[in-house]
Amino acid sequence: MQIPTETAGQVEAETLTLKQREEVCLREQLLVAPASTTLEEMRRFCAEQVRSAPEEQEQRPVFATASEAPQEQAPDEPRVSFAAQAIREAANNPFTLASHKTNYLLPLVYNPSPNKAGLEDVDIEGQPVDLDRVEVQFQLSVQVPIWRGFLGQASFMSVAYTNRSFWQAYNSDDSSPFRETNHEPELIMTWLNDWSLFGFQNVANQLAFNHQSNGRSEPLSRSWNRIYANFLFEREQYFFSFKPWYRIPEDREDDDNPDIEDYLGHFELTGGYRTDGHSFSMLLRNNLQSDNHGAVELRWSFPMGSRVRGYVKYFNGYGESLIDYDESVQTLGIGFELAQGF
């Protein structure tokens, strides 16, 4: 016996409503459930909660600021934000190091015109260093939560550190020097969220104090301090973030790089897409001035086995490293993604 068209539509509408309620419940449980609670346990809890009172109106989570617009097609099961899960793991494991930015190792990075700025005053056996076009690049980035719930149960505070190094590993003639190493400690405040913009869910917002330097003495010293905000959005497999910043002023005579904003600008815009284990993303920077400077970075990570992921990164523009922030560089690297960031 066939269900009449009108009745079938009502059943479909009710099913969509239940799945939407389960998704809202799951997002809330990512915040309030104990750290030992698994995602599967949260799914079962939310399914029971929603189906035990299907006639109730959708309950907004404790951190919601606006209701989410209904999607055209509901997934087979409620979708949980990738970023929200990663943030929850970091917030609920205070005795472990969580990933902050993407951790990677690129054994092969090709730069057709390597900049000698970082080694311009270094001599090997009385001769200036002759840089190789192929080097090793790696980034290690971790964070440690220090205070959960400092401004409501949707919030936590953490300290983070990122090390990014450029190593002339194959340059044995010049003793394989590190061309540049950048250090980036941060104090970050994070809030999970649940309002939507053009169908994208604002899953989290951050406010942070950021210091970045290369730890070298004059004339090779480079450093700056910033306060930045970071707004993270997701919609199904798509994601993007907008990260504007304000540079904390320094005395002119003490400033190693007074024009750094002319090259790195005042913001970063990142967007991408995840599907079937692959992740494609792009980072953009621009100074929005008539003397236009900026940068674009393209990234692709992909599965290579049960425990290993491949990683390809292309960079073109200014600011890949602090030592050559005012020099346009172009690099292509291939290697391994050690841990995803968010």
C-alpha cells in the first residue's frame, strides 16, 4: 500500500526535523559531555533524547546565538563539525599536547631562487654560503589547554607554540645549515558557536595574542606582536576562516621590520574542501594597497595508508618566512602531514 503523496511529504519533513534536532544536540554535547564520553555514546544519547519527545520544538544549544537554516537534504546521520571535534579534544585533555596548526614534514621543497638573507653574513671556510634550490621544510605546532569554561562552558583558553624551519639539509658543502627558523608562541581564547552565515555554520571564534620571531640578533633579527581574531565556518565538506589582526606598535628604533604589514597585510583568508580522506585548501593574504603585495598558498593532503598522509604545498608571494618577508618567493614542497590543524 502506497503512502499518499501529502503524507509522505509530512513524514519526510518530520524526519528532517528529527535529524536537525539530533545535530543540534550533538553540537551541544561536544561542549558539555565529559571528556571520556565517545562520539558514538553522544549519538545514542541524542537519538534517545530527540525521539522520546518528537513533538517538542527544536532546542537551541546553550551556546547558540541564532538558529541554523534547514538544509535542502539531510545526511544519513547528523553531521558533527570537524573543527568542533578537534577543539573539544584539545579542551578536554589538559595533560596532552594537541595539534594547533597543521604539522608536516616536507623532505623536498623546491625554490628556483632561494634568498640568502638568512645567511648573508655567514661564511664557510672563508666563502659565502651557496644555497641549494632544494631544501627541507617542517612545521611543528602544538597547544595545551589551561582553562576550560572561563567565560561559559562553550569557552576555553590555551597556550600554543609553532616552530617552522627551513633546512638546507642537502647542502653538505656548506655544512647543511638551517637557513631560517621561526618561533610563534600564542595565548588563545576559543568559543564554540552555532550561528549561520549564508548557510555556513560559525563553529568557533578565537581571540589571541601572538608573538612571532626568528630568535636572531641584529641585523638578522625579525619579530612582531599581534592581536588577532579568527572566525571558523563550515558547511558540509566546505570550510573557511577569516583571520584579521592588529599589530602592536613598537618604538621605531627598536623595530626590526617596521614595514612588515606592507607585505603581510592585515588578514588571512583560508578556505577549503574535504572529501574521501582528501583535503584541499587555499590561504590568501593581501595588503589591499596600491603597491600591492600578498601571498597565496595551496595545500593538498591525501591518504597514503592507515597511518600516513601525503602533503603537497605550493607558496607564491611574501612572508613565507620572517627573514625574507619583503622578498617574493615561490616554493613547491611534497612530503607528509603529521597532524591536521584547525
